[in-house]
Amino acid sequence: MSPGCRNVRRLATTGLALLLLTAAGTAVPARSAEAAPAPLDRIVPAPASVRPGGEPYEITSRTVVRVPPGNPEAARIGGYLAGLLRPSTGYRLPVLPGGTDGPGIRLVLDEDTGDTGDTGDAGKGDEGGEGYRLSVTAHAVTISAREGAGLFHGVQTLRQLLPARAERTERQPGPWTVAGGVVTDAPRYGYRGAMLDVARHFFTVDQVKRYIDQLALYKYNALHLHLSDDQGWRIAVRSWPRLAGHGGSTQVGGGAGGFYSQDDYREIVRHAASRYLTVVPEIDMPGHTNAALASYARLNCDGVARPLYTGTEVGFSSLCVAKQDTYDFVEDVIGELAALTPGPYLHIGGDEAHSTGHADYAAFMERVQPVVARHGKTVIGWHQLAGARPAPGALLQYWGYGRTGAAERDQVVSAARAGAGLILSPADRAYLDMKYTKDTPLGLQWAGLVEVRQSYDWDPGGYLEGAPAEAVAGVEAPLWTETITTSAQLEYMAFPRLAGIAELGWSPRATHDWASYRVRLAAQGPRWDALGIAHYRSPQVAWPAP
Ligand code: TNX
């Protein structure tokens, strides 16, 4: 063998083969450019701990997925993984129960996994069973977890360790190599949400499912659906049929709008559950209610139905706090929604109630919060709920930012000190509808311009000065849709910022580092391309050439 030839051999194993071979004009390799596996820590959100080393594992035509026998949930997760990889690899990847000592990709349920011990501020002891351990040797990839949620998150990690082309739906060249070593991982926070405003513009069940699949890739575990607002009512309520039938018949700009039947909603809940996300439904009250006030005259203090509204002003509508009809409505709507929703939370809005006097607002919330509790759910409200008396156990979703007044902030801090939980969605960081730069064609900018670094570089644990760190339940990235009408548009606003908020919710504080994040984030670009996810190619990130 000539020295030159040996040289090519050696380089082939380091992943430069394609480049050199084609530059030399000698051959077109059957294997792709990225022969070297991605480093074990090149994932988003950053894992709690990584110990690289040992031989890599290669997925081949003989690879099988092994799952614990007699466990339909693990079998389903195995099937999900195989289903992701079959189209691009072209391999059969059968899912086999048992034989978890054998070679292959192995899913293992194990009581002792999940407590990473070294995540420092994880603090919550992985109550949700979301932790996992991923171990890679030449023999096998083993994902172990205490519960299905952990296995599922481990599968997302494995996905990101494979080349981006693994996400494509047409057959791609190999190799499919995963770096050797061990990842031990568990979330910092138990609540990691994304909100979709389906009220300002309606999004179909399929569009919502697509977003759920995208959230799963970054280990989100909650989908908050903003189901009602001035411009539209999006969920069928049997006892008040005009809410959806009339209130759902338009949207911002005057389009046809739409609503989810109860079966549609169940399907969203089911799909979310299959991706280990819980659905948090929101009915915004007492403001943001024009669609309801247009549907039923008796909800108005003057007994006159309001016209439907298709503009983008806020703060002009209010339920009639003095009327019993209002509480009949609340009882029925919350009752039906609670019955449809397996998750623990029900969001009652409470923001921007500028047309409801303070005393009325407080009185309204005094009556409504117990209804939620009676139907077995925990209240979430926008942080203005701190201006009333948050029910025991309630979570306040903080959407303030630099310009939020001290009095308003102090009220939230006091409520947190008194036991309310916090979900952090600071508008100048976590709002996915804010423009990235002044040239962003979509979105708003009332909270400022939110570039990728601005969105990532803050700490949920210390954001609200004076609030106890234990009060922080997690983070949420809201996407309001006044300016957004298509999936491509919502993806463009969400990506890349969605990935950064996911990391703030999942990764230990000690891993927080813009320099490392931007490298890991850059590696997501080709993955989004492969998945057909529109995104903003921020100049703050050194994306690989398309
Ligand atoms: C404020 S944030 C709102 C929404 C708007 C959003 C636009 C919050 C609780 N209320 O009604 O859609 O700003 O960014």
C-alpha cells in the first residue's frame, strides 16, 4: 500500500474522507462526509453530565431495538425510535422484547436511574421520572430510565448524537455512528413549557401536532394552548355551543378562524402525551373575552352582544363580574375542559384586564379559582393574578421584563414568598413573538428586540430578585400569533429561541455558557433543515454551510 493510500484510510476514520477523495478526484464514497461521530456533549439542552470514552457504536442493517418484555410503553418508545430511523437508514430495525444483554439499541427500565446526583441545582429529585442514562459501547447503546418519560428523553439525546441526515425521510448514506461514553441526565425544572396562541390565528390539529413533535426534540414537557381571546374561541363547549360556533368563526385580519371539537382536543392531548408533554389549556378571563361576549348577550352587563373582533388591540373586553350568568359560564367551561384534560393544570389567564376594576378583578378571581380546584386542577394564571389572592398551590406565569414597574414585580415576589409557584416567561427573553432584529418581517417589538443570545443569556433561578429559588417551577416560551398565520412562520419565530429556553429549563445552571451553547446550537441547523423546520439564521451563530 502506498503511503498516500494509507493516508486516505486514516483520514476516512476521522470524517474527512469525502472532502479529500473528491478533491483528489479519485472516488465517490458510499459513506458520507461525517464519518466521525458527533461529540457526546453536542446536544441541546446540555446534559447534566457527560463522560466520553470507549468505542463508538455503529447502527447497521443488523441492529435491533431491544425493549423490556411485557411493557407496552417501552415497546412503543422503541417503535417510535425505530420509526424515526428506518426511512433515513433504510434498515429494518426490528423492535424485540427481551434479550437486553444482547447487542443493539436497548431500552431499560431501572428503578435506580434518573437521580444523577451531580446536577447540583436539579433539586427536585427528578420527580417526573424524566432522567435517563445513555451509555454507548461498541456492543450497544443502552438507554436506562426509571420511567417512560426518561426513556423518551434519552431517545431524543440519541437522535441528536446521530448525523442530521438521520432526520430525513428518504434513504441516506451511512455511517450511523454514535460516540462512546456515558451521558447521565435529568432536568433542572419540572415545568418546561411552550405556549401556542391558537386564538389570534387558528392552527389546525395537524399543525399543533407538528409543533408538539418539535418541542419533544428539546425535552419540553408542557404545551400551553391559549384557547380563547378577543378574536376567537377555539374549543367546543357542549353547554355553550355558540362559543365555538360563533366565537370561533373568525380571527385576526378577518379570516375564517376555526375551533377544535372535543375529539380534536382529545387527539391533541393524546399526541402530546405520546411525546411526554402535558397539555395546559387556557381560557383567558375576565379580560380577553370579546369572542365569548359576542357569542352570548347575557355575558355582557348591558345584555347586548358585542360584535366579533378581528383587530389586535388588547384590554377592552371584560366578563360581567356582577352577574350570576358569568359564574354559570365559568363553571360549565372549566368543568368541560377539566374533564377533557388529564394534566394537572388549568390556566385562567387574568392578564391585561384593563376594563375590569381592581376590586371586581379580585372578586372574580376569588370565585373562579375554587371552581378550578373543585374540578381537580391546579390554577395557573398570568402574573397579574398576584394582584388578587392566588389560590394555594397556584402558579404565576411571569411575563414582565426590564420595564415592568417595581410595584408589579414586588407583588409577584411577595406572592412567591407566600407560596405561589413561578413560571418564568420574561417577555424580553422568552417571548417567541418578539422580533429578532428590526428587520424581522414578522412579530412585535413592545418588549424589545430579542436576538438569540438575549433569549438564552439569563437565569430562571435568579431572574426575579427576592423570589425564593424554590418557588421557580420552570420556564415557558409563549408564541403569540397576532402576526403569524402559517407553520413556517411560527417555526421561523420559534427556532432557534425555543431551543435556548428548553436549555434554561432542563440544564443545570453550571452548564450555562453562551460560547458552548452557540456551538451546540449551530449543530441543530442542519437537523432543522433535514426536518423541514424553517428557522432564523442568526448571525450570532456560526451555522454550518447549508
Ligand atoms: C401581551 S403576554 C399579551 C398578549 C399579546 C402579547 C403580544 C400576555 C399575558 N398578554 O395578549 O398577544 O402581549 O406580544
